[in-house]
Amino acid sequence: MTEEKKEGTAEEKTAEYRRRRRFVFEQLFMCQFYPDEEIGGQLDNLARDEDLMEELEADALPEEEIAALQEKAARIMACRDELDARINDTATGWKTTRMGRTELSLIRQALYEILYEADTVPYRVAINEAVEMAKTYGGPDAPGFVNGVLGKLVRAMGLTEDES
């Protein structure tokens, strides 16, 4: 058996990675509908959502992986104020209170990865994945909006070189 067969094709790995990202995104998105004091309980409720868990089992995510993804969503929600402050300082004319919930969830997730998971998720990957998810979950302008805000954030952090 070839090494590629043992570890899966690049397409399979990408699909698996995107399933994990989608799971975290869905948790972040749903938490926006609840008051702050209920977020922890709502994340727990999502873990018991039969339809969602059936879908995850169909996607073959192991239980420990699901727990890790739930923990990631909780960490993102825990630093939401910091993420939102950075977004509000950078997104000219677009405060988080004006952004669509889909776009805001995607931007928060990507920004969290850029700030706290840079050793495993390069900023370009975080941005690209957020844009790809915006194509699926957002409206027609969502991909450009998400890309623009995240691009401006990484430039403000000094992570990019001028590529002109």
C-alpha cells in the first residue's frame, strides 16, 4: 500500500479539515443567538444535538475529536471581546454589531487561528478557508467581505509583505 493510500489523498484530508472547521463555525454561529451567560450551556446542548451528532458520526469524527472541536469553539467564544475589539479597530465602517452573523463567525474563527494557532494554521490558510466557507454559507458578497476584513487585519498585524 502506498503512503498516500495509508494516509488518505490530499482531497480527503482537505474534506476532513473542512468538516472540522464547519463544526466549529456552526457552534460559533449558533452561540450568537444566546446571551453570554448561556453560551457554555448552549455549547453543551449542541454536543447533545442528535441531528448534528448523527451528521458528525456519518463524517466519522471520533468522539475525542468532537470534544476537542467543542473546546476550540469555547476558547474562541471566551476571547470574543478581544477578537471583536481587533475587528472593530480595523474594519473601517463595519463594526461587529453591523456584520452578518455568518461573516462575523467566519472572521472570528479565522482571526482566532491567526492569533493563537499560527504554528499549525498559516494565516493564508485561515483566510482561504474562511473565504471558501463564506461562499457556501454567506450571501454573494460574503467571500469578498470576509477576505477584505481578514486581509486588513493581517496587514495591521504586520503579517504580510507588500506584494505589489
